Amino acid sequence: MDRTLIAGTTIFDGSGAAPFAGDVLVEDRRIVAVQPGGGLPRGDARVIDGAGATLMPGLIESHGHVSYPDAARNADFTRLPPEEHVLVTMRNAKTMLDCGYTSVLSAASAKPRLDVVIRNEINAGRIPGPRYLANGPEITVSGGLGDDNALHLPHYETPTFAWVADGPDEIRKVCRVLVREGVDLLKLNISGDTGPRNSRSERAVMTDAEVAAAMEIARAAGVRACAHTRSAESVKMCVRHGIGIIYHANFADEEALDLLEANRDWCFVGPALGLTWQACHAAGEWGITPAMARERGLFDELEVSVETMGRMRKRGIRVLPGGDYGFAWNPHGTYARDLLLFVDVLGFTPLETLVAATRLGGEIMGMGEELGQIKPGYLADLLLVDGDPLADIKRLQSPDALLVIMKDGRLHKTPAGV
């Protein structure tokens, strides 16, 4: 039996309670004891001195794109050969774990089987990476987000990070193929996105019949679904059809907010603010100047997002940080910036933000009874952070501040001498 005692530390347990001093004992994969005030016997355990540090649950990325290759253009997703793309995804998975993200719910894979094979390799213990719920490409319609086909060129079903399908029967077929290949989730691009004229963010581009067809297959196969939904109508379609993982929701109107609040026991919202924020403020190197971002409506989208997420917060709707890392101006390894944006831009407290990134993260993973908190019986996915991340949430952006990273009771990173 492998035993690790983290002693004399400050414990943020993820529940929302105030941090407290104490010890935590891990045996094999799970936490077996949490002792406020400390004093747990050491026995034959490996001992890690947690003085001056904070022990917290591992961070959970609720909108992951592990296979996205920090691309500057949608076409780069397809042009990257599959052999190199597998290696990129392996490296990104390790980077995510190195950054303290011990779990990821994928919001889409750049190629149909990338998530599945990397998840399987992680689960088999052959490569390092987070606990992983695998997805396929984003399922879109002609003219929807991710369809970069041009009428004068050969048509591709998977032209970018998306798989283009039209009508209920085509949608069913794509979903069945992805289920056959072993995905845990399906992703639907129900709304458009800010920028492209043919896929505007304030309208739905999928029909009710197409969404219903996807959910018919998801329910039959026992997999879950998530959706890209910026427009109010697309949010309502998600709730109507039972899609509980709702990304963006920037333009949710009062009716959509009422629906989300009434169904908050099973619905989650992930605004994925980081990509838009970076496009507005830090994408000039890739040709998106602030003036261009303003012209495309990205600053308007940011402004609306702040207002909408504030209203969701007041209504008790579960809003989670994370998302859309893997583009050139929003690269892998910067995931914890989303935590700072939640505090500095969206107005959540550091406590609310870290609860959302841990306890609520466990819930969106479908593992709320054993993941995302420091409690006896829970999986030992833990971070020991130098200092107090509640006092300075930027600490979580520094790999050097992560003294210990533990996943499934196994130490991925340890202090010198342990």
C-alpha cells in the first residue's frame, strides 16, 4: 500500500468552507483521512511538509481542447499531419498536468480520434496527463462554425476542428461513428460565432430536428453532450433537448436565464472568456489588432459576457472557468489565466472561482461524489501551492508555485528531497 501524508498545511477543501490548518493522508488512489489541526500518525507514510503552503484539490478544465495545436488559423488544424498531431496532443496533455490541471472535460478534438487515443494511453499509464473525458470534432452544419469549405474547392467533411453534417440523418451518422470510436461526449455547434458572416453568434444555425437527432444517439449510447451556444435561442435549445454542458451563452436573454436557473441542478455554463479576451488585447502578432477586434464585435461580446455572467452568478447558475486554450493567442500552458479573469473581469470572488474550478469541476465531470474536494473517500487529485491562492489567485499561473501535483494518489511533481 502506498501512503502519503501531507502534514502541517493549510487546507482549502473545495467545498466553499474557509481554509483550515491540518493534515491529509492518502492511501493508494484515495484520501483516507483529513485531520483539522494536524496530528495524524506518520507510520510508514511518505511525509510531505506543507508548512507555508495551501493544499487544494487539483484544478479541473471544463472546456478543454488538448489536441488544439496553438494554431493561428482554422486551416492549420487540418494541415497538421496526424502523426505530428498525436505528438502535439501528448505534449499538451503533459503540459496540462504540469500546470496543476488534474482533470479535463474535452470540448472537442481537432481530429476524430485524437482525444480517444490520448485518453486511453493516459488511462493505461503509458503517458502523463489529466483525467480525461474524450470528445470528437465539433459537429457543425454547412455555413456553421468550423465549416471553412469554399464552393469552388473540393468539399471536406472535416475541414477544420469540425465535422460538417446537415439534417437529422447526417447528424445521426456522425454521432454513431464517434460513439463507435469511443468518445465520452458529443459536441454540437448550435450557434454561430462572433466574426464570420455566415455563422453569426446571435442566432442558432442548427435546427431543433438536428439537435434532437444528436441527442437521440447520445441517449441511446449513454454518452453526454455539450454545445457551443452563444445565442439566446441556442441556449434554450440546449435546455429543451437535455444538453447540460453549455458553452459561452454570452447572449442569453431573460427567458434563457430563467430556463438555466430552473434547471441549474443539471446545467453548467462555461463562458470560456479567455479566447475572446486575448483576441481583444493580445492577438496583434497574429493579425487581430484591437481595432479589428472591435470591428468584428469581440469587444461588444466581452461587454455582454460580463453582464450576462454577472446575472447568472446572482441566480445561482453554475458558471465554470476554463476554455478554448490551444489557439496561437490563447496557448496551452496559460489555463489558469481564466481564474484571474473570473475574479478581475467577471466579478467572482477568489473563493467562488476556486470552488468552481474544483468542486463544480468534479460535478461537470460526472464525478461529484469522488472528485473535486478534499474529503475521505475522494480521489487523491491534489495540489500543494506555495502561499495562499485565495489571497493571490495569480499564484496558480506559476508552475514554480506548484510544489506538489498528485493525480490518483500518484505524485507527478514533488518537492526536492521527498
